Amino acid sequence: MSITFHWFLPTYGDSRHFVGGGHGLALAKVGEEREASIGYLTQVVRAAEQLGFAGALTPTGSWTEDAWLTTAMLAQTTERLKFLVAFRPGFVSPTLAAQMAATFQRHSAGRLMVNVVVGGESWEQRAYGDFLDKDGRYQQADEFLHVVRGLWAGETVDMEGQHVRVEKARLSRLPDPVPEIYFGGSSQAAGAVAGRHVDSYLTWGEPPAQVAEKIEWIRGLAARHGRTPRFGVRMHVITRDTSEEAWAVARNLLADFDESTIRKIQEGLRRSESEGQRRMLDLHGGSAERLEVYPNVWAGIGLFRGGAGTALVGSHEEVADRIAEYHRAGVEEFVLSSHPHLEEAYWFGEGVMPRLRDAGLWSPPGARPDRRADRADQVLSG
């Protein structure tokens, strides 16, 4: 199995410094910000396309631009890159979402993937009119995806569920191809939905052994439904020609946030309803003393940012080695980011991806797969 790489679209703005907060928190910004304009985001997606990333994740939340509208515009500025559009099922009817996806597929020549996010914070969901609790949101997502899957299959769907109700729903034009569904979540309720519905399960970047445990958990749940999903990890990355350079960048990012700002962010994140967020917090315990939680896996991002809180940090060789280790644990897809997203895409794309290509673990989209891609134990550093 060959590795697939996706990049990230900073639709909340970009900077030479990491933007803190997020995941339902007010953003803490340092230094000059790059506006999330179509002009700038076009530079990011064109760089990602040229470097060989397969797609780009576009986030959802009250602190971002709308993912559907932004990516629909950016699809016109690219040729091959796919768009992994994050959205929340509690904000839109399943019939409309299925129709939107079908329209996107036609006008983008099949370049849509969808990332279903139930939302980790009830207070933020209520601002959009969704008053369900966390368990209710997962039940709603289950019913939502049942309807969407049926519509994409050309069925006429009737459902009178606990949270979703449709009658004689049908699409006049079907998506071609059917968009792949991405989904993440660490709670038992999330696992049940993932096992029934998703094509690719995403987890935040815990150490490889913990990621492997999650993969086995979801793999077992999916097997009960005769399904075999792929698995991906969402992380940041800081890679340079030498390890010393990369760790200097990481330390400088942390230095941008004073102790009071970090403390305020941590207090907010500890109130999160997200099980995945709790696991991110457990990696560092709110302390800046022991942030390398595994070789080249740095939990410092989680001190000042919600959501994905770890970064791969090191030389190009070290980062490639660590990616190979995650690959051996069962990870096939990597959704990566780093500020500023334009320049950092080149650091990773020109520094790490060629090493993985030479080891037979990655091929540029459209390239003929290398048979060595199945040799996940390939040694990358001499």
C-alpha cells in the first residue's frame, strides 16, 4: 500500500508563526497575518498540486471561511488536486448535502472528498442552530450518512429517524465518482459511526503504538459490516535540512506565546467535549517540559492550538523515517500542515517526499505505482 499525502488550506489566515486557538476557541495570532484570500489560497493549492500532494483539507468552524464555497472557487484554479471538504451534518439536510456533493463532482471533474465533522463543542453547535448533545450528534451523523449513501447509490430514500427525517428523497443526477467519506473521532459513539460508513478514518497524531491501537479498534468495528476502510493521520510538520534547524523552528514557535496565553488556551481546551482533544492534552499535560512524546513527534503545537496538536519535527531523513514507521502501523494517508503553508509545503515536498519516493513508499498522483510500495519496512536512512 502506497502512502497518500494531503496538504491543508488555512482558511482562517496564515502567518510565519503558528496561529493558536482554534477548535472552538478564539484565535491567538502572532505577528503579521496573511489574509485567507482566494489569491493567497490559490498559491497554496497550486504549490501542493505541483509538489505531488493528492488533496487539500479545508477546515470547518466559526473561525474559518466556509469550506464549500472556498473550495468551489479554488477548484477553478487547479487541474488535478482534490479537495477534502470538512462540514458538519447538523448544519445541512442530508438531501441537500448529497446534491451539493454531486454538483461539486460534476464541475470539478470528480475532485471532491468529504470530511464529516460532528463538532466537539455544544456551545458552538448551538450558534448554528444545532442543539443536540455530543451523543445525539453522532446518532444524527449515522442517520445522515445512511441517507446520503442511499442517495448517491441512486435510491429513493425514506427515513424517519430520531434526528433525520426525509420522504421520497432522490437525486436527479448522481455524483461520478461517489465522493469518499473521511471521518474521525475517538469516542465509542464515533467508532460506531466510522465502522458503518467511512472510507477513510482519520486520527490526530499520537505516537505510532497508540495510532496502531486505534486502527485495530476501527478495523474490527468495520469488519462487522463487511467494510475495510483506509486509515490516515492528521499532523503538522516541521522539516529542515538538519535536525538542529527544525527543532530551532519548533522552539521559536512556542516562544511566540507567553505563559498566560498558553494557560488561557489550555483552560479552554480542558472544557472541550472531544475525546480526541482530551487525548491530545494528555500527551503534554499542559507542561512545556517534555514535549517530544516520541522520537520526532512534538506535542508543543497542542499547547497553543486546539485540534491536531502534534508535529513531526526533524531533518528530512528523520521525518521520512517516522512517516515510514506510521505507515508500518497501518497509516496510508497523511494530512499535513505547517505555517506558513506556502513555504512549508515546499520544505516537505522537496525534502521528504523524494526520499519516500526513492524508497518505494510514495508515488506522485498519476504515476505508475512502484512495487516496492508494499515493503513498509523499507529502511530510509543509511
